Amino acid sequence: MTRKEAFQTIIGTAEAITPKLVEERHDFHKYAEGGWFEMRTTSLIARRLTNLGFDEVLLGDQVMKRDVRMSVPSDEVLDAEYARALAQGADPEFVPYTKGGMTGCIGILHCGDGPVVGMRFDIDALGIPESTDPDHMPCRLGYASVNNGFMHACGHDSHAVIGLGVAEVLMKIRDELHGTIKLIFQPHEEGVAGGAQAIVANGHLDDMMYMIGSHATKRKNEAPGTALVPGMHGSLATSKWGLVIHGHSVHAAGCPELGHDALLAAATIILELNAIARHSAGATRIGIGKVRDDSVVNAISDEVHLDFEIRGQTNELCDYMLGKAKRIIEHSCAMQECTYELVCKGAAESFVSSAPLLKRIRRVCTEDLGLLVSAEDSMKGGGSEDCSYFINKVQANGGESTFMRVLTDMTGVAHARNYNIDNEVLIPNAVKAFCGTVYDIVNDPDALIKKP
Amino acid sequence: MTRKEAFQTIIGTAEAITPKLVEERHDFHKYAEGGWFEMRTTSLIARRLTNLGFDEVLLGDQVMKRDVRMSVPSDEVLDAEYARALAQGADPEFVPYTKGGMTGCIGILHCGDGPVVGMRFDIDALGIPESTDPDHMPCRLGYASVNNGFMHACGHDSHAVIGLGVAEVLMKIRDELHGTIKLIFQPHEEGVAGGAQAIVANGHLDDMMYMIGSHATKRKNEAPGTALVPGMHGSLATSKWGLVIHGHSVHAAGCPELGHDALLAAATIILELNAIARHSAGATRIGIGKVRDDSVVNAISDEVHLDFEIRGQTNELCDYMLGKAKRIIEHSCAMQECTYELVCKGAAESFVSSAPLLKRIRRVCTEDLGLLVSAEDSMKGGGSEDCSYFINKVQANGGESTFMRVLTDMTGVAHARNYNIDNEVLIPNAVKAFCGTVYDIVNDPDALIKKP
Amino acid sequence: MTRKEAFQTIIGTAEAITPKLVEERHDFHKYAEGGWFEMRTTSLIARRLTNLGFDEVLLGDQVMKRDVRMSVPSDEVLDAEYARALAQGADPEFVPYTKGGMTGCIGILHCGDGPVVGMRFDIDALGIPESTDPDHMPCRLGYASVNNGFMHACGHDSHAVIGLGVAEVLMKIRDELHGTIKLIFQPHEEGVAGGAQAIVANGHLDDMMYMIGSHATKRKNEAPGTALVPGMHGSLATSKWGLVIHGHSVHAAGCPELGHDALLAAATIILELNAIARHSAGATRIGIGKVRDDSVVNAISDEVHLDFEIRGQTNELCDYMLGKAKRIIEHSCAMQECTYELVCKGAAESFVSSAPLLKRIRRVCTEDLGLLVSAEDSMKGGGSEDCSYFINKVQANGGESTFMRVLTDMTGVAHARNYNIDNEVLIPNAVKAFCGTVYDIVNDPDALIKKP
Amino acid sequence: MTRKEAFQTIIGTAEAITPKLVEERHDFHKYAEGGWFEMRTTSLIARRLTNLGFDEVLLGDQVMKRDVRMSVPSDEVLDAEYARALAQGADPEFVPYTKGGMTGCIGILHCGDGPVVGMRFDIDALGIPESTDPDHMPCRLGYASVNNGFMHACGHDSHAVIGLGVAEVLMKIRDELHGTIKLIFQPHEEGVAGGAQAIVANGHLDDMMYMIGSHATKRKNEAPGTALVPGMHGSLATSKWGLVIHGHSVHAAGCPELGHDALLAAATIILELNAIARHSAGATRIGIGKVRDDSVVNAISDEVHLDFEIRGQTNELCDYMLGKAKRIIEHSCAMQECTYELVCKGAAESFVSSAPLLKRIRRVCTEDLGLLVSAEDSMKGGGSEDCSYFINKVQANGGESTFMRVLTDMTGVAHARNYNIDNEVLIPNAVKAFCGTVYDIVNDPDALIKKP
């Protein structure tokens, strides 16, 4: 198969399977599953990869290092979700591997000598209820989420089926592939609760020299018809923390002097966290929320819950904020004779897309795939992404990695209850860009290969 | 009937009806009703006073000025409680008056010329669940609360039946009575949410020159067998407030400069309320609780709820604290460009028992009733009591008033889930003390009468 | 000499020497000397006691334990004051003992068996400039302070000459005296910087069973002509502290993240000290002042000075405040990575006058001396007094002690620049009360004597 | 005169007059004058410009709008400085114009049609004492500052003589000049107290289309021998403020409830200023210093002084910080019932050098003057500069402006007591760069001319 024939196969297959993928995206949307609950989704992905003939289909502890996960709910909650997944048509052969929230799946093709290339598709829904507005497309077409309180409001349902499409297309050109190709279907990206970190911790990226992630993104100032932006930069490093302050409760009027006031500690922490000195090396941020003191007014507070996040333009700036925050918490609590527990609930790093890989994507898309690419190589990111762990790990290996923005029309905004995107164009564009770039890499005689 | 015969009647009747009253207290305990929910209790009290032949039995808007009540739940909640009360055997003739939380009842005896004398019995349960320990007496005897989340853990069930006992005894000596006698069965004392204030607002105390309230209290350092302490002092004036701060939410990392941070306002308020200058004229207190900020960590907080209470050794000191608190709230919110709502959820005044009335109670109890009275005239109070509004109103009229502590053995402590008291002794002692003192007052030629 | 003759001698001598004492008070007023600077005053007192024939006249290290003193200025400053004292007519024989701020003097009479009785007269001026108003009496009469920045604005010049008068009168009745009598002329009462503590530390009160201090006080609600109030209570225990916070200075715009902000630590301390929980056992106070941060606005603050005082109705309450304050300082500094030094600059205890001694003074004054005594035994004190250390030490010995208020007419208020009092009545009244009471004690066969 | 001859004249004259200029710089250094005190310096500059034959030499109110100046000392202080200046050899003809701190001088050459070109030379010393280390060059050579507390520790003495050198050179090529040339000798740059703003306010820049300022700067990473960096960017906009908080003082133990605590207000302000939300559009800064509360510890503070500065990467960010700061101050004071005064003590804007002018300077320096120019067009600035007002005004006119860094070797650092720079190279380089660029502009047929 010539290069030209290979690209014709990629383009033709991607377009041919799009209607099926759109259907499957409706199914994932309807059975939206939050982080660590993607049991049905995972099992169906594993079924598909197996049926397609992937050399390896990893599940459960093969995918993630169990203890690296954060914000893991109680066994009770996880068991209930497991029962729900089964009842909603999870694949009975594969779903048992997901028990206890060990979701996610990795499909691997071994194609002889050559570079190790990875792709990442995140599959979790958000913990927000979906709009019930009859004009909201999923309502109109009958695939709105039936899992109350969970909604695919950030497009990870599309990401999942893009991964399935990539898997199917790659099998069509399997004979033209070289090296090792890994499709990582990652759980729990929202809240950056360790889905990516737990996969990295299992060593799956140790030999990887190319890595591509992507996100469906609203087209804004780009020329009409622009299919994608090859890279991203400016995403802030972050970590999210849960703090519980323990005081000592006494009657606030009867003997206030005997109390250890957890609320006074919390107020000091809130003020002092906001007052951390600005850093001359770049942007820093502090965010505080979910504050809860259930004590009654006539009792000194003995327990206050508080979540916070810190961010920095670089990992170093994020570390600066964390060091300051920990010191503030330690001494604000000690000042009031309170104790505390501080638990990390999520984290992501900053990152920068690799310039050579951006150039390659641009070339493949415009010359081989006929896709319109944005004028700018790289889009500035606002929030945080745990694909950063994959990207930075591969760059640390000496490899190249990026996070593409695949563009689409959007109703509402990301994380809104009426979020909806145009998948008919998004899905084939994304499948083509992933597969075309992978083909180009593994057929490049100068492709990077990890030295043992 | 001579004085001696009258007292023999009081003593004899009180003892005779005690077993029945104890039973009725079990019934009130089992069907514990929180503040503004005392619908069944109120209807049964009205039935009893009517059956006993009271000249007037006031209910609903006759008892309280509707708008003076505080912390009134939604109509939905009140309607559900009404249905519950009916299902639990409320008197169908009287219960309709209590709809919408217009609970409480006043029984009046018109006995010709003479002083106006009032007594107050509070009837509400606390919003806490009762212990399920099988050793807990109400569990063992089968009268533990069936109304989940409500428990008579402060003895107001005993107070209610003491009032019924007083009503029955007074009817036995009705021919010996003079003036006007008012038995006030007051709702919602816990949280001091306006039960007393709403009754005062309706004018029921405008002509009253004698007023006695009481509370069942654990016997501590008093001599064994001591029946009561005639008075109380040192109760702190208080008011309780609900604050909602409204900010403006934006993404805490994306554009923090556009937010109006309600949580930062709250933290400032918490610190500054604690830092209000101590007052040289006596004790002041601040209490803060029920803080809730549901915003997520990556959003500037747009709504924070916070309850607080202030207290002072006198009403003036309480006003001082309130003035300072209001100023702090106003400017802490304005500083962060936040708005707020501040709602009074309860209040009580400080008070001092009238010395002549204490002397009278001591004399009647020891000389006429054979009860052992504490060495001290007056016990120091810890918390707050809205009987203060009755006591201070009567003293403002030029009259005399007090709050007796009727002593008892106690398991657990007040407001604890395993609270239990010995009613067999408490109830007759209280009934005797109330009735004997009222007899003594109305037969005293020098008794105080309000000048028109 | 009969009791009557003795009292005639006391009364007669006191009145006879008053004009001379008034003159001497003008001299002390003119050469006002602040705490640890009372070198001239001390030397003149020692000269007088020596001339009168006292058995012992103690000076320097005999009086005070050197290291117990607080707020001691530099040697440079003390040397300059020494030169000034010499230039202003200090007694050359005795002034050398006061070098380095070792001021104060104790005169002792050994009169055989009997109780040990002490009296305390404080002698220091305040560190404030005197009014230059020509209507201000000391200006008009030419004895306004010539020592710039120092003024006897609290009457300790009067206290000193009262002590001299007592010494002179006691010598007239020396044959009627028994036991041991100690006249303590104490330095540095203002600021409670250890003048009393350093004397106690030297053991001078170890055998003392009676102790009387006094203060000239404005007559307020007392009946006209009232000469004194025998006792005092309600003086707050206190300690005063100097805090220096050391941070790390960097350019506030260039690299604020590298600073350790001493000013932010100070602001936290100020807020949190004010927010220390009120104590249910009685009054507490916090006072902060003398804050100084000399850093420029574009540098992170590296040094902040701050003085504060805490007070409590009892020594325990004062300790409570100190414990809280120390914890706040430690952790507010640690939070900002600052270090600090905390130095005690003064202290006083709470105290209560001994009832039997008050009774004795009342009896002596009214029956023997013909002085009008206030209706109340004891006046409520506002500020703090280090005579508390003498009073509490004697009571700890099992003895009796008090702090009398000798009443007078006053212009201005204490510590004001135009403070002036009527000494012509004050001085003889005070001398009579002191001497009469001492005579009564040492001639009382039941007088308390310390058991070895 | 050909272009080549003109440049030979510039180079030759600059080098010839350098020894004289170095001498004059020693004189200015010795008689260092702080902001608004540059009376001697101004008078000597005016004398020189007059002697050189400048068409106009402006002084006093001709130079600055009087009321725009900030941080102006009292008349008393200014009069004393005037007397000092006279005593130190100020020119008696010109110095009277500087009375009251109206310092600074503008020299103007009218050369017919052509662009208006300005240059700015700042002339004030810093308010810091000079090192007395005998190794410190000015000490060794005998020209250390004789004005105690003032030192040229930022090179403005060099700037002043560079201006004199430019004036002298320009007169040598006067016939080759066109348009209007203004030499602005600006007072009080340190503290950015309005020296520049007051000149702009008088309209001197209204027609100006080219503007060059400069600063002597330590050579760091630049190639050895590099003479200058043509431009600057990244200087932060700033304003500096003096705050006085007025409270109400009462005895902190006697009646704290009556106080209005200015110190508590200050502590709140310090914390809240630090806690102003970070801005997503760029760097912001807060700096606080010079805090002074002279109240004693036992009095509620009635007056607190506090200086602060805010900065922002752009003028808009600086405005954001100021808006927040003012709101915090208003409400922190109101919260404690305090009043306040807030006075602006200085300000500077952010700015960016004009790229075409940088290109012109680079070309002139390298091609015509033989000076080595840095690789980078523009150096990042740290602090703030009120030359920003000149630069931004000219750019607002549609013109071009820049702030050159003329490089030198340096001992110590700027604003340090041992600061010293190598003037023998600095001065001729600067004079050449200024004069060469001006020659190039006014002989450029395409030079920008303000449209009326």
C-alpha cells in the first residue's frame, strides 16, 4: 500500500464509520458515568478492541496503579455503581475488572520494530445534571443522560468514540504500521484525580516517544472550516486539596475559653491563602470552596471542611503556592490548638507541546488529509489537564508530545448543562488526524526510538 | 375554705393527679413536636382546659402576633406537620387553629377584682434525635419519640403537664381565687425564636403584675430533697442571626479579578466578630456556626451562609455587640463588593428575679407547702431564656416576676440524647409551688394591681 | 505614753511638719525623675532616714535583686541621668549606690519582739512633659518639672514625702513601737517594670505580716471631707510585652516571593490577639501600641516592633491571655517564616485587700484619728498596681495587707499634663492613717507574727 | 557641514569635554540635593545653558505646574534648603526661581522648521546617607556628599552632566539642526513624586514627537564594551500612597468598648491589601511600609500612619489594584468607626519603547558613532520610572520615544551607600548617543511633525 493509498484508506474508513460512531456516542452520552464509575463504558471499549483483534487489551490493575488514584469513593458507592453498570448493559466478560473503580482500558498493537506511539482518550462524564430543556439536542433525540447527576458536558463521550474509530481505522492499515501503538482510554480526567498519574505509574509510558492527546473545542477566531489546532500551551499546573480542621467544641457562651475554634482557624487560613505573596516569575492562583462548618451557633466549631486549589504558570510556581499554603495551614491550626488532615484530591502539570510534532501534524493534515489547520500552531489553554502527565513523561523520555484541539461548533459552553457539540464533523476529523499522524510517524525512518 | 384548707386541697390534689400527669407526659414525650410544630400538643392542652371549664381558652391568632414569630418554616413543611399531628391524634376541634405554625394556648380564669397573675409553661421539643439505647428510660418504657429528629430533651413535656396540673388544681380552689389568672402554654422556646415575644406583642401581659415561669433543673450542690430555687439571675441577653452573603462567581483561575468573593467577606467577618472589643461593663459573647459555602474550588464563592449569635450580660451589652456586628458585616461585604441579607432567628433578654416575689415563694413553700427551698434565693443561669420577655414586661409594668428552678434528679444533661428526669417528684412539687404562690398572691390585700 | 498621748503625738507631729513636707514635695516635683532614674530622690530620702536615726537604711543591691528589673535603659542613658542627678543636688554620699538605675531605699526600725510591718511609697515620675500653662499651679509657683519629658503626674512626689513624714512621726513615738517596721521607697511603679518584684525577690517581705500601700486619689462620690477609703479591689492583673518580629526584606515588586513579611505577621498578630476568646470566669483585656515598621513601601518588611499588654480580673485570667498571646505570636511568625523576640516589660498582679485590716484602719481612723472614712470599705480599681506583689506576698505569708486610697481634690486627671492635687490636706491625712494603724498593730497583743 | 563632519564634531567634542564634565559631576555629587531641593543644581544648570546661548532657559513656574507636585515638604524645610543651597554656591541670579521647591530647568533651541525633539535628564539625589568607607571612591577623592542624609546613589549626577554635555555639543552643530530641541532637566524622579507629571502638565510635551530618556545601568550579560541598550520595556505602572487612619483613643483596659481602634483597621487593611485577587491579565504587586502607631499599649490607637504602593504590568492593572485598595481602606476604616486621609505620594506609568526609534538609535550608534549596541533592542526594567509620562505622552501624540540604558561598570548596586560608577566611559557614550540620534532625526526628511 502506497502512502497515498494508506491515506485514502484512512480518510475513507473514517468517513464510512462516522454514522456508527455518532450512534455509539449517543449511547455513551445516555449512560454517562462519572470518574471511577466508567464501568459500563470501559467494558464496552474492551469488547470492541477485543473484537477488532488488538494484540493486548489491558484492564483493571494492568491499567492503573491502584493507590495512585485520588478522590476514590467508598466501597459502598462503588458497589452500587457496579450494579448500575451491569443493569445498564455493561459487557459481563470485561466489567468485573472495573470493580472498585479500576476503570480505563489500554489497547496495544505490536507491529515489529519502530517507535512506541501513544494516544490518549478520556472517557469520564461530569458530576452535573443534564438540562431537561426539550430544545436541548440530547433531550430532543432521546439520548439525554439517564444517570441522574452525571452528564457528558465536556465531550469525553466524543473522545471515547474517536478512540474506537482510531482503533478501527488502524486495523485497516495494520500492515503499514511499525513499532508499538497504544490506545489509552483514560478514566477520571475531570477533577484531575489521578487517572493519568495512575497509568503513568504503571510504566505504560516508559518507552513511549510520541504521544498525542486531544480535546473537542469550540471554534472561535479560527477561519471557518478550520479542523484543528495542533498544539496547546499555557495550561496552569494545579493541585486540589481537601482540608479537615479538628477543633474542640464547648458551649460558646458558657466557657468559650476552653474551645479550640476550628472556624477561627479556617477564617485565618482563607485570608492568609489569599494573601500569599504574588510571584515575580509568573501567574499564580488560589481557589477555595466547599466550606462547611455544621456546628451550631452556640458551640465552638469542632470540625470545618474546606477544599482549595492552587495553580501556577509552571510546576515550580505551583510548588511555591503549595509550600506557602501548607505552612499557613499548619500554623493557623496550631495557633488555635486545632489539628488537621490534608488530602490531595487532584493534580495536573503545566506543559508545552513539542514544536517538531506540531509541524508534523500540520504537514500531514494539510498535505495528506486535506484538513484546514489553524494559523497558530498552538492554542493558549485556560484550565488544567492531566494529559500533562503523559505529555511531560514523553518529553522527559526525549520524545515528542502534544495536545491537539479538534474544533467544532458548540451550543452552550463546556461544563454547562446545555452543552452540545457537532459530532458529525468533529469525529471524522479527529480520527483522520490521529491515524494520519501515527502513520506518518511509524513510517518515518528518523522516528525517535527510546534507547534501552 | 380557710387558708389551711386551701393548702391541703392544693397539696392533696397535686399528689392525687400526679400519676395521670406522668402518663400524659409520656404521651407528650412520645409525640415530641419541635418549635411551631406543637400542633397535637396545643390541641390536647386546649381540649383539657376547655373540659376543665376555663373561662377563656385562646388559640391561634388570639395567642400570638403572627409576624413576630421568627425562623418560621415553609408552608410545605408546616402542612406536612399538620397532617402528621392529625394522624397522631390531635384534637380535631382545636387543631385547625394551629395551622401554619400558630401553636400555643392561653387559658384564663376571671375571678373578680384582684391582681392579674400569669404563669408560663413552654411546650416545644428539641430538634435532636432521641437515644435508642435500650437502657434509656423512654426506650425501656416504650414512650421514646416516634417523631424522628425531635426529642423532649429539655423537659418541656414535663413543663406542659405541670401546666395541666396547675389548671386542674386551681379549679378545685376556684372559689378562693381573685383577680385574673392566665396560664400561658408557650410554643418555640428552644432557639428563642419569638414564641414569648409574639405573645407579649398581642398584649396579654399589658395588665399583668405577677408572673412566674419555671424550668426543671438538675439538683447539684443543693441539700438533698431540695424542691426548688425561687429565682434566677445571670441569664445572658442574646440574639441569633442568619447571614447570607451574595458575591459574584467567576472562574477562580481564569479571571479572579472579576469575582466578588463572598468567602473572603465571610472570613473577614468571622475574624472581626471575634475581635470585637471586650466591654468593661460585663460579659459579652460571640458564637458562629452553620457556615456553608457550596462553591467549587475553581470558582469564586458567590454565596456563603453563616449563623451567629451575640450575647451580653445585660440587654445593653447585647445591643453593643449587635451594633458592632452589623457594622462589621456591612463593611466586610462592601469591601468585597458583596451584598447580604441578615435575618433575626431568635432573641432573649437578660433579667433578674424580683426579690419580694422570691421571698413570697420561699415563705409559701416552706411554711404552707412543706417544701425544702434552697439556701440561695436565686440560681445563676447559663444560657438564655425567652421567659425574659414576660419577666421584664411585668417588671416594666411595676410588677414582680421570677423564673423558678424546680429541682430533680437527671440522667444525662439537658439537650443530650439520653436526657431523662425524675418526674414523680418534680411534677407535684412544681404544681404545688405554682398554685400555692398564686393563692397567696390573690389573697394578699396588698397585692399589686395595674393602675389603668 | 498612753494610747491617747501616742495618737496626740501622731496627729500633732503630722500637722506640724506638713508645711515642710509640702515644700519638699515641690522639690521632688521640680526634679521629676522617671523609673530607674530616681537617683536624686533616692539619695535625699536616704539622707533624711539616716539623719532621723533609722536603724538600717538600705540602698542599691541591698534593696533590689538587680536582674529582676525590666525595661532597664542602656548604660549610656543611665550614666547621663546619674550626671544629671549629681548636677541637680543629689546627696553625694548616697547617690553612688543608685548608679546603673539601682534606685529605691528601705528604712528599717528594729523595736524588739512583735510583728513585722511594712509600708510602701512609690517615688518615680511619669515619662510625659508637664503643662506649660501659666495657670497650672506648678508653673505659677515655679516648681514645674525642669527635667524635660518627665512629670510627677500621678502623685508619687506626694507619696515620697508622705513616707518621709511617716518616718519622722514614727521616730517621735519610737518608744511605743514593737516588732520591726520597714519603710519601702519603691522605684519604677509606672509601667510596673519590676520595682516591686525586685524588692520582693530580695526577701524583704519574707517575714512581713502587715503591709500597707496607698495612692492619692480624686474624691468622687464620697461624702465631702472623706479622708480615705481603706482598701481596694478589682485591680486587673497585667503584663506588658515588647515584641520584635524579624522577617527577610526583598524588593516588594521585584521578587516578593522571596520575602518573609514581618508586617503581614504583625497584622495577623494584631487581629488574632483581639480575637482571643472571651473568658467565662471574668474580665480580660488586650492592648496593643507602639507599632513601628520602618521599611520603605517597595521592600518587604524585615523588622516590626510592637508592644502589647494583657490583663485579667485574676492572675489566672491574665495567664490565660498570655498563653493564648504567645501561641498566636509563635504561629503568626512561623506562618510567614519570621523569627521574633518577646521581652517582658512590666507586670502586676490582681489583689484583694484583707478584710480584718480594713476594719482596723476604719476603727483607728474614726475612733483615734478623727478622720472621716468612706462608707464603702474598698474602692474598685481601674488600672494595675505592682503594690500587688507586696500585698499578695504578705497574704501568702498568712498576713494582712491593703492598698488605701487617700482622697484629695484634683485638677486634671491622673497622667494628664495639667494634673495637680491638694497636698495640704492629703499629706497629713495619709501620715496620720499610716502611723496610727502601725501603732495599733504593733500594740495589739494578737498581732500576727510569722512562725519561723 | 556634511553628515560625516557633523558626527566627527559630535564625537570629538564629547570626548574633549569629558574631563570637565567628570569634574562637574563630582561637584553635583558632593552637593547632593534630594527631590524638590535641587536648588543649587538647577541654578548651575540654568547658568550654563544661558552662557551657552540657549534660546530659552525656563525655570520655576515656567517648568512645572506647581500643584501637580507631590510629597512637597513644609515651607520651613524648603526655606532651610534654600539657605543651604545659597551657602553652597548656588547661582544668585537663577536660584530665586527655585524657592519653595520649584526646581528643574528646560533649555530650548529654536532651529526653524522641523520636528520637536526632547531629551530628559533627571537631577535629584536619594535620601540615603553616603558610605564613609575610605575605599569608597567619592571618599577617597574627596567629593563624597556633604549634605547629610542625601547621596547620588542612582547616578542622576551623571545624568545631569550628560545633559550639560549634550547642550554643549549641540551648540557646536547648531547650524545643522532643525525644528525645536528641548533639554529637560527634571527634578524629583526618585519616589516618582510628580517631577515628570508637573512638567507634562505645563504643556511642554504637547508638540513633541521624539523623546529620549536614559539611565546609567550596570553592564551584566552584554558583550564587553557594549555602550548601550536602545530601549526598555516591562517597567511596572505604580502609584505610592500615604494613609493616615484616625481612631478614637480610650483606656484599653478601662473602657475598650468606647474606642475606635485605628490599629485594628490598619491590621485589616494590611491583610486585605495582600489578599487582593490576582489579575489574569498580568503581574500586579502590593507593597506596604512605614507603619507607625505611637499610641501606648494601654490606649486604643487613635492614629496610625501607613504607606503603600501598588503596581501593575499595565496602567489598567495598576488602576485595578488602586480601586481594590481604596475600597478596602474605606471599609476597613468604617468598620472600626475610623476616618482616614489618603494622599498620593508618587506615580509612574508602564511603557514600551517605540520600535522605529530603537532601530534608528541602533543604526546611528553602530554606523555613525562606532558604539557597540547590545544584541537585544530592549532591556526588561524592574522598578518604575516617571520618564514614562514623557514617553507615553509623546506616543499619544503619535510620536516615538524610548528610554535608553547607557551601560557602565558599577561598584555596589543602585540605591546602595557604596554605589559608584565609571563615568569616564559612560558620559561621552551617552552624550554621543543623544546628540547623534537628535542630529539624525532633525535631518531626516521623513521625521514626524505634529499636525496642528
